[in-house]
Amino acid sequence: HIDDTARNVAQKIDRAAELGHTMVVLSGGEPTIRPELVPWARRSAARGMEFGLVTNGRVLSYAQIVNALMECKLTYVYLSLHGGSAKVHDACVRSQAFEETFGGLCELSGRGLNLTANCVITNTNLPHLRELVDRVQPLDDVVLQFSMTEAKGGAQRLYDQVMPTVTEVAEAVRDAVEYGRSKSMVGRLAHGGIPLCLLPGLEDLYGDLRTHAFSTMSEVGEPDFFPIDDLNKD
């Protein structure tokens, strides 16, 4: 029930404060479409914690929403951006979303946030990573991360259509990183979910929940918080 979900999230915010956590990060689904978004952020701030989001960024293209969240100690955003153009990004998400998603990234940029644009690599965007580098490069406070698709949900059902090989992803990511470095993006590039043995010399660019300083997680309906896992390196 929707009210049960809202109540559970509020309780989890209170529990995070009890555990001594310094930040609450909401993921989804898509947390920004919830009417309780700003009240949840206010609740977190009132308990002395910073606030973060894992999001598609579309709602964050509205300045008034971002302004309200900034007043509630928004400090961290991990935003999904899968292409440097509407053609590529929208094909990946199967929606006309690029203008709002990239608009959200632009609205967030320049506000002093810990800000990452994450590209999940599929067969659709695999040939277009340099285009994404070009799009993000002018936003000089944005880290661009390239992540291997996890074979879950639709990606599992449509595995052959969606999933490039790990070797193909590693080669494309190395090319994109080298290209980004040539465009003065040193320190602003990362990768995740790709075996480190396929990216020798780029091990220091690995990013996951631990490198982003997450310590616990909890799904709606779970009784409490649990330590994050580290399975992507296995």
C-alpha cells in the first residue's frame, strides 16, 4: 500500500539517524516521482543528515525542486545518463527522456554536489561512448562512470539483444576513458561492474557502493538496514 511505503521510508530515515549515519540516499524505482520526496529530505535534514538520490534526473530539471532539496542538505546525486544524444539515451530507456535527464544534470551542476552521471552500457550505446564524453565534458564537476549492465529483469529476458560481451564493454570503456583524458577529464572518469583484469592500469577508476561511502542498505519492507554486499568484484 502506498501509505505503508511512505511510512516505512520515514521510519527508515529515523532509524538511519539512530544508527549514527550521516546521509540518507534514496533509490528506486524512481524516488523523485514520489510526492513525499521533499518532506523525506526535510525529515532527513531535521535529524542532522545529508540527503542523496539515485535517479533518472528528470524531475531534477525543475529548478524549484532542486532548490528545495538543496535547502534540505542535498549533497549527493547519482544520475543515469545513457547517451550523449536524445537518439541514443531515449533508445536505451525507451522513453523521450533525454532533454529532462540532461537538463537535470545541468541544473545540478555548479551547486557543489558530489555528482556522478552513470552510463549503463548496452548494445545500443556501446558505439557511442565518445559522444557521451563530449556531452558531459563541459560540466566540470560531473564524474562520468561507465557501468556493465547487470543481467536482471528486462536485460535477462532480452539478454542477446541487450548485453554486449564483457570484453566488448572493457574495450569500449578503455577507449572512452582515454578519449576523456585527452579532453582534460582526468579525475572525472570511473567504471563499475567490469572485471579489473580487463582494464589493467585503470584499477584506480573503479567505482561501487563502497567507494561512494555507502555502508548499509534497506529495501522498503525489510525490517532493518543490512551491510552492503560487494558481489560485483566476484
